[in-house]
Amino acid sequence: MSEKIKILIVDDHQLIIEGILSYLKDINNLEIETTNSCDEAFTKIKVALTETPFQILFTDLSFDNADGKSKLDSGESLIKAIRAENIAIKIGVITGHSETNRIFNVVQNLTPSAYLLKGKCNTNELNFAIQKMLSGEVYFTHEIHQKLLKRSLVEIQMDEVAIQILKELPNHPKISNLEGVITKGDGSFLKIRSIENKLAKLRTDLQANNNTDLVLKAKELGILD
Amino acid sequence: MRFLFYFIFFINFIFGQQTDPVKLDVYKNEFVKNGLKSFFAKDTEGVVKSTDKLLKLYKKNKDSMVFAKYFQYKAMYYELKYRNDSAFYYYNQSKNISKVIGDSLEVGRRLLSIAFLQRKSKDFLGSEISSIEALLYLEPIEESKFLERIHNNLGLVSDELNQEKEALIHYDKALFYNQNNNNNEGFLYTINNIGLLYQQENKHKKAITYFKKGLAFDNIKIKYPVQYALLLENIAFSSYSLDTKEKVLEKYREVLEIRKKYKEDNELPTTHLNIANYYNDKKQLTKAKHHAIEALKYAKQTHNNKRWLEALELLSQLTTGTQSKTYLQEYITLNDSLVQQERRLKNQFAKIRYETDKKEKENTFLKGENEKKQAEITYHKQQTTIGWLASAASILLFVMSVSFFTFRRKKLLYQAQLQKAQVRERERKQIAKSLHDEVAGDLRLLHRKLEKSQLLEEAQKLEEVKENVRNLSHQLSSVSFKKVNFVDQIINLVSDYFSPNFIIRVHHLKEIDWEQTNSSIKRLLYLSIRESIQNCLKHAEASKIDINFSVHKKLVHLNISDNGIGFDTETSKKGIGLQNIEERVEELHGKLTITSEKGKGTNTSIQVPLNV
């Protein structure tokens, strides 16, 4: 723990910054700087590059304090600017935005290393996220993860058959037992081959390694209790 | 001597009618052959039969050649009947048809027949003209057989017109052509004619050399008895004129025998007259009278007018008193009538010829006139067609311009509506911005104050209000609308509402090219889906929504149906959200239909024209 982890936090609300700082004070070896505007954050990052660069940036998405003079008026534009200059820094999003569209847009286009929600994060989660980010992994808080999964469910046109299979899967030790349980829209039973095909498709679409993993994802989605 | 060439004439005439190897079909050949046979045998009925057959054949195959032959046979029939004017008319018709079909040989042959007929009727000038015309047709095709006959005819005519030199030239030409075709009869005939020419000029010695040349012909007595008789008679006549009286009578008698044998009835009067003249010179009047009466009989029978007159003249000399007077009277009457007849015939020939020419001229004139008329009609037709085309084109142009302007107007209108929609969007954005900046800013200030005064509970509530305002502002503006593509946007939207207990399925979303679709339309579809889902969640108690996209006939169709409780479309009021949607749909010239029934779910259908 000789070297400190250099972190920059950007949020338009000082209160939020204070809150985050209060969560982070329990974590050792952190060197934290804060700012309220994206432009300033970008300058700080660039300046730091000459000496000790920031390793992690936590930013909000929407900045209410941005006005006509601001070059970067949102978390998204800040991230884009950093990406454009190929600066080596792990970026985490801490925001209140949980609409799928915004999440999807950010995750898809800006590929942040972490996505946390203001109202729900705590010291543990922040610490966990920082560790993950530093090790090059990605951490999305549960709700975000759930939303993205649900989105892929919609995209693959999750139908009643798929939901039935996911619901019945934990109740049967063998897949062959599912035959005679899963019904089609017209009430007839689904053949074992069709069930297996459907499972395979679900595993690919939900990025599950095996059927157990699939059950876990289904639980995450709230399909299973 | 003049008597003789009447004799000659007939032979000549027969030659003119001879058949030739024309390619006719079997029937035609047969009829033509039979007809010619009948004609030479002077079998009128046979000729009539062949004529009828040819007419029937013509009616069957409409062959102009057969029709020409039919006229020729009709002419031959009249010739046998001594009706020269009718014969002339039909030969002329036949000739004209052959002329039309371009059969030079037939034209030449008919002209030859006409020339003979004219000479026979003493229309020598006409005969000469016809002969020369025949030459025009026959010379190019080098028909030596007929060319020989034409020159013979021309020789006879020239002789008749007292142009002896020219007559000789023609006979020479006839002999020249004769060399090419090995026609012995023709040769003998020409020799005889040359002899006759000298005989007429009283150069009897010279004439006799020619007649002798003819008579010296190999086996003439057996091979060509008719020619032999002719030559024999003529040599007898010349010898008699030279006062070489010996064997004259014997020769005449031999000629008589031969002619009776070969039924050359029309030549009999000539011989009888010669004999009568001989006896008259010898003052044997009874014998002379007998032969003159014989001559008269045969002349009457064969319509040999010349000999008839001569016989009458001789008889009036040989008889005395009232009998002589009667013969003389008869002679005068006949002569007058014959002169008149000849004149009439000449006139008639000329008339027929003139009329034919006139008709031809008229025909060409009418043809020209017809062509002119035809051209005029075609011109008029073309004009009408052009007129129709022009009017059709102008109508088309008019319709096109009208539709073009309507189309343009529609497009402009649509664009104006789009602009309106865009302006509205901008307005919304501004409202959102002011909501965000001003209202939210004020709220934030208030929030801080509350926090400072330790009113945390109120601060919490205010935070919620602020969050709501923020959400509202985000909904109003479509901040991230352009950043994410439409398909993802719809999926994101649906994902926000999706749950295992509320299944939303989207169909055919990815099959449509949304890049080309106007953003106002996309915004409308997005908002419609959100509104429908929200309504469904709030009121319908549905567990399933199906969202269906399709493009059909330049229209985007959006169909949203749920399995909820439905509602009565007539009694229920529309919410603000739905009213907003309706407004947007109208702006884009679309159609919104909501059908629902209690217990049967709700179906919302939107149709919007794609980029008009």
C-alpha cells in the first residue's frame, strides 16, 4: 500500500460530493480531489497527466450548473472528451439516472468501468467498485445490471414459453423432466428438443455459462423469487 | 392476181393463232389446245366450248392469263362468224389484260391478230400501226416466228398501200427471221408473197422465178399441198399473163382439186374466177359462166367479198339483158354496202382503239386521282391521329401537372406540418429547459435552506419533488433522442416497463429502415407506445402487450394490443396523454384508431404516411 490511489470526483451538487467523501473516508490509501464542473475536471485530469495521473474518475451524468459558457455540459461529454484523447483512466458513473435509455446509452457508447446509483451506494459498494475497476473489471450496481438484463430479455422477445422454462428450471433436476410441463400458447406440450433449443438461446442471450447460471440471472431479473 | 392474196391472208391468219409453249397449267393447256384445234377446223361450237371452259377456269383461279385467253377465244369465235368488229374488240381486250400482267409475247400475238384482222377489213393503215406496235413487244424477246409473220403482214400492207420498196424490205426481213426458225411453210409463204409483189407490178418473169423457187422446194406437193396449190395458181396466172397459154388450165384444175380436198373453200372462188376469166378470154362463155357462178357461190359462202364482187362483175359481163342488169345491180348494191361496211369497220376499230386509249388515260387519271385521294385520306387520318395524340398528350400533361402541383402542395403542407412539429418540439425543449434550470434551481436553493435549517424530512420531500420535475423535464425534451437509434430506444422504453408479469413483445421492429424515417414520426411512435403502455398499466390490468410494426403502401402502421379488461370507447373520456398523441398524429396526416370492448382488451392502431 505504498502508493495511493488517485481519484477525482465530479458532481454539480456539493452535498453529493460530501456524501461520497464521507463514504470513502473509511477506505485507506486514497488521494481524492473534487470539482463541480466537467470543464474543470477535464483540465485537472490533463494537468495531472504530467505528474501523477488520476487512476479513477467518478462522475455524475447531468450537470444542472452547466450554462452556455460550459464546453462540457454533461458527464457523457466529459467521458467522450477523455476517450477522444485516449487518456488512461478508469471511469465510474455515480448518478441518479436509472432510465434504461440513459443507462443503455452510457453503457453502450461510453463503456464505463462502473455504474453506481447515488441513492443506493455505500462504503462497501464503493470499495468493491474501486477494486474491480483497478483490476480492469466492470462493476454495475444490482439495479443497473437488472435493467440491462431485462433489456436483453425484451430484445430477444422473451415470450411466455421462455418465462415458463426459466420458472420451471429450478424445480427439475433433469431437463428431460421438463417435457410435458412446458405448454405452448395453444395448450399443447413442447417437445424436449424445442425446450433444449430455447434454453440454449436463453443462455446465449443472457450471457449465462450454464443452466445454474441461467437460474441465477432469472432470479436477478425477478422472474424467480 | 389480186385474188390470190386473199387466199394468202387466211394462211397468214392461221399462223397468228398458232399455239406456243407457254407455261400454263394442264387444264388451261388442254382448253387452249382444243380451242385452237376447233378454230383451225373452223368448228365454231368447239371454240365456244373452250371459251366457256376457260371462263369457268378463270372464275376458279382468277388467273389473268386465263382471262386474256378467254377474250382471245371469244375474238376467235367472232372471227369465225365474220364479225370483225367484235373480234377486234375482244382481241383488244385480251391484249390489254396481257399488257397489265406484262406478258409481251401474248401482247405481240394479239396485236398480230388485230393487224391481220385490220388488213382483212382493208384498214391497211391501222394494220400497219398494229404490226409496228407488235414489233415493239416482240423484237425485245426475239420471237423470230412471230416477227416473220409481222414482217409478212407489213409487206402485204405496204404492197396494198403501193409502197413496193418497203414491202420488199419487209419480205427480206421475214426471210431473215425465217432462217432462224426453220419454218418451211413461212418460207414458202414469203416467197409466194414476193412473187405476188412482182406479179402486181406486172413483172411476171421475175414473179415466175420466185414461184418456181417455191415450187422447187423438196417434196412440196406432198408436204405442203396448200402452199403448193397457192404457188401453182400464181405461176399459172403469171404464165397466162405472159401469154404462155400452155398447161394453164391443167394447173388451175389441179389447184381446184387440191383445194377441194383440203376444204379450202374460201380460196375456191379465186381459182374459179381465174378459170372463168380464162374461158372468157377463150370466148367459151358457157364454161366461163359456169365457173363464175361457182365462184359466186363459194364467195357468198365464205364471205369472200372481194371475189363476190369480182364474180358479180364478171357475170354481168358474161350475161346479157335483164340478167346482166340484175348482176350489175347486185354488184353496185354489194359494193356500196361493202364500202360502207369497210368504212364502218375502220371507224369502229379506231373507236375501240380510241376508247381503250381513253379508258387507259382515264384509268391512269383515276388512278392518280385515287392515289391523291388516298394520300389525302391518309393525310387526314394522320392529322386525326396527330390530333388525338396531341390532345392525349396535352391531357396527360395537364393531369401530370395537376398531380404534380397537388403532390407538391401536399409535400409542402406536410413539410410545413413537420416544421410545426419540430417547432413544438423545440418549444417543449425550452419548457423542459426552464423547468430544469429555473424550477429545479429554485427547488435546489430551497432544499439547501431546508437542509441548513435542519428540516431534513421536508428536505427529503423536496428532493422527491425536484426529482419529479427533473423527470418531467427529461420526458418533455428528448435529450438523448438523437444519440440512440430508434430500435434501441424502443427496446429501452419497453424494458423500463417489462416484467415477468407484464410481458411486452415487440414485433418486426428491426425490419424497418428507421434511418430514412422522419424523426417526428419516430417521436410520435415512441410517445404513442409509452402512452399506451402507461395507460395499460394504469387501467387495463393487462398481463401482455403486443406491439407490432409494419410498413405498407408508404404508410407506417403501429398496432398495440393488450389482453386487459378493455373499456367502452363511446363513454370513456380521452386522457391528456392520448389527446396529445392524437394531435401529433393529425399533424403528420396520420390516423389513430382505438378499438376496445369490455373484457376483450384494447387495440390501438396508428397509421402515418412515410416521408411524403
